[in-house]
Amino acid sequence: VDLSDLILRLVAAEAPAGTYHGTSSGQTSWHGFAQAAVLAAGLDPQIVRTTTSEAFVRPAPRPSYSVLGHESLRSIGVEPIGDWRSRWEQAAPTVLAG
């Protein structure tokens, strides 16, 4: 829902071709997001254990820190999707019901 709304706002703004990150604002780690998902499911978020990138081997290398920026959106007068926490709180019941 949020991404389709952002796309409609980009079209309405006649946004020039380019790269725009269609992600929520704010920052968290995968651990923080997992805790929010577990909490939304009615469980204790403390059951989510921490790990490191080294212990969780992935096929492709990952940076130790990366956040998608929204400068391209703001530079054309389009506000990014709201903070991930509030967006997750609204989406969680639908996401977890499926």
C-alpha cells in the first residue's frame, strides 16, 4: 500500500527518471525488525536472539551498515514513506493474518 502510494505521488510530481528508494523512513537492524514482528504477533520480543553477520553466512557479502537514503525523493519535493515503526504497526495485522 505504501509503495503504490509513493509511486502515485511520483507520477503526480512528474518525477524525472532516476533511482528512488521505496522504503520506509527511519532505521533499524534486522534484529530490531524481527523483535517488532514477534511483538506484533503477541510474543515476547526477547525471544529474538542476536547474531552477527559472520555467524549468519549469506551467499553475497553484505556491508556492516547500510541504510537506503531518500534524498532523491526529497530533492523533487516528494516525501518518503513514513517511519517504519508506524508503518509496520499499521501493516502488521494484515501481514500476520496471511
